[in-house]
Amino acid sequence: MDLLDLRLNARRELFMNKRRPEGIVLYIGKDDKIVGIEILDASERLNLETFSPLQYEASSVRHDHA
């Protein structure tokens, strides 16, 4: 599974997650405003080439096990 995490607000603030059935998670901040969007299985849902000429960086998630 991969994901695309879009932050719509540069400030760090508390938010709550609201998961949508279509594989989207909304980050809801102060005053019920959307401050971020997470798209699960992004490579299956989006063609990232359509975002050109935007530059994006893919990162891998590392899980440390105790």
C-alpha cells in the first residue's frame, strides 16, 4: 500500500481524521476546515504524471520493530 499525503496548511495544529469509503482520509482542523488529505493506494487511484510539471518526492515508510 502507498499513499499520497497533501498538507493544505503549513501550520502545525491538532486535527482529527475522517476516513471516507473511497480510500480518502480527510484531516479536519480548527473550525472544521480541511487541513490535509491522504489518498490510500494512490498509485492505483492517480496517474502522478498528470501532476507535471510539479515536482514531488516519494518516500518510503520505515517500521522499526522492537
